[in-house]
Amino acid sequence: MISIEASLPTLYGADCRDRVQPLLASRYQSTVDSVWNLIGGDLEPPSLHVVHSPIARPTTLVDLNGHHLVYDQYLGQMFNRLTRIELLLPGANVVDAYVFKLFGQRNLIRGRWRQASAMASVSGVAANQQQIRSALVEPEDIFGFRTVLTHVQETFAIAHELVHSVLARNAGDELRVKFEPVLEAQRIHLEKAKLDLADPAYRARYVQSLKDDRKTLEDRRGIPNSGAPFWELSLAEDVAEIERRVVLLRDPTLIEEGICDYFGAIAAAETMSPDDDDRPTFYAAATLGLLHLRLIQYLDNLVDDDTEIRRSDDFDQSVLRASLLRTGLRTDVAARSNSASNVAEFDGIATEFNRAHSSSVLDQVLTVDLPGLTKKFMAFETKAEVDDPAHQGTIREFLGFGGIPSLTRHAADGLLANRNSLSRELIDQTVARSDSTDPTL
């Protein structure tokens, strides 16, 4: 069996270690040590391997030498930029530019060069570097807050994987028992949601909230949304969706992911501060980190499938994980404090993070037909052009992962040379739907 260390270039790219910052690698090792002291017991901690690649996914692996954790430093950069956008709420064009870049990267890691090239191009059409820099200037207080939130999200992602490592060694029975009340609370929550939706007054408020969200998004984009209204679903369809989620609560994979989210968030908060009064902010930051991971998964699903996935089991599992985490952390905050104010503080911060994420990032992702937009821009290049190694280096450069040293920013700018006549209008034509609001979140 090939060792994990030797397989990293194959899994993450030949240059996956070249961009790793030693100072950050050292910090990640300290994080692993601190979290493992909380959850690992007498087990041998996994060996840490830090990489930097567009994959941006941490994972646990096993070989003949034992257990391993691979952490992709680029995930922290993604947390950082998404959080910055959510705190500053820049214009739709700046958000689009970053979303298109992310979608290009998700295509890049699958070797879909024409799609990656198209998204690199459309990202530059959405907003240039000067517009992006100007829109993301931070006051000092936001800079400090964003730095803390990013650190918590990275710690949460690492802790989540470390809990997987514990469970993989059949050492997580106590964690499973402690998580059962969270599952039961979620079942009760879903049953109540079914009753609420059957109440005409509640349903009227719910439908109006969806219409308000749609109007807010249209005002932000400056164009009408052409997608089918989510509120046109019948009560039977809404109830059937909730019942699917009740069934999914018995799924072993979902349960394990929920356990790793929940205890990963608790461990992350404890490594950040022993003060229970700090929990509301740190726990809310963990819920934001999970929303960001959900976004990456959504983009990956679009790359892999190119079809509507809103009602797939994967989407339902994603929604349930977010709801389970919030339910569990709310319960934990209440158990640690005699004051209801801490619970209210956690709910308030988590709600605000969710609102900022939905309004500034997720809604815009859901209202652009990314596969359709990709196909439109693919028409501007032939397969032969994109297959050229030098051009592929340019694509990597433009998407933030330049692989050919001789290529310069001037060469990357050439990617847009034959598209200067394109305007924002082409992007706006792809607006398709808005369905991110969900009664069970």
C-alpha cells in the first residue's frame, strides 16, 4: 500500500505543498494537538499533512502507518473571503466574480478545462480587480472580527475530521449516546414544522416571507427573477419534503456527520476559549463554517450533475446537518449557563450569520444557472485552444493556482482579450431561480 505522504501529489496536485505557509502549518498542528487532547482519549492522534490546492477539502485517511488528517490550507482562504463578503455586503457583481471563480476551481479539479476557462472569463466580466479591492476594504474592527471568525471555522473543520478519526476506531460510543437527544429534538422540530405549515395563518406568513426574500434579491440584483416561485409548492409537497427529512434522520451517514459537526464545534470553541460566555459567538461561527462547506458541496454537485438538485437527498441531508448543529449547540449553551441571555445571544448571532450568508452569497448562487452560463462562455474557445498546456497554465493562474512560472498577469489578462465586447447583460440572462429559504433551517 502506498503511503499517504507519497500519494498527496497524486491526490492534490504535484505542487500541493509549494504554497503551504509554514507558520500556518505549525498553527494547524497546534490545533490538532489541542482538539485531540479534548476528544482523543488514549488513542494515537492522526498524523497531520498540510496541502494547498483548489480541492479545499480536509479529510481523514488510513494507511499501514496509521491514521492521517489532510488539511487543505486553501479552505481557510475560502472561509476568509466568504466571511469578508458576508460582513461587508459588497455589490452583486463582486459576489458574482468570486462565485464564478469558485465554480471555475471546482471544474478545474475535475479536469474540465473548457468549463474552468469559461468561468475564469466570466469572473473577470463580472468585476475587475480594482472593483473587488475597493468593495472589500475593511474597517479595523471588521478585520479583527473576520480574522477570529475565520480561525474558528478552520478549527471547526479540523475538529470535525478528528471526530471522524475517533469514530473510525470504534471509540465513539459515548459520543453517539450523547448525540441521541439532539436527534430527538430535531425529530420534534420537524413534526412541529408539519403542523405549522398546515395552519393557514402560519402558511400565509411563511409565503409572504418567501415573497419578501424574492423581492429583496431582485432589488439587489436589479433585475426580475424568472424562476418558478418556491411558494407555489402545495402543502402536500411541503409535508412530503419534511417527511423525507424525518426518514433521513435514521441514515447512519447523516448521523455520523451530525456527530462530527456537533462535537467538532464544541471542541473548536473549547480550544479557542474556556469561558462559557464566549460560546455563543464561537458556536455561531461554527454554524457559519458549515454553511460555507455546504456551499462548496452545492457547487461540486452542479459540476458533477448539471441538474436541479434542490430536492435530492444530498440537499436534504445538507439542510438537516445545519439544523442539527444549531439545535445541538443551542442545547449545549443552555446546559452550560443559567442565563437565557446566552441562548438568545447564540440564536441572534447564528441567525444574523445565516441571513448574511443567504442574502449576500447563497441566494445569488441559487439564482444563476451556473452550468448554463458556463456553456455560453465555452462557445468562445475551441477544445484545441483549451487543451494547449500554456493556455491551461493561464487558466490556473487566473483561478489563483498558476502552474507555469513564465506566465504573468498580462498573459492571464489575455484570457479576456476576445471577450471585451461582452457585458453584464450576458450574465444577467442566466438568472433562473430563488429557492434558498427553507422552513426547517
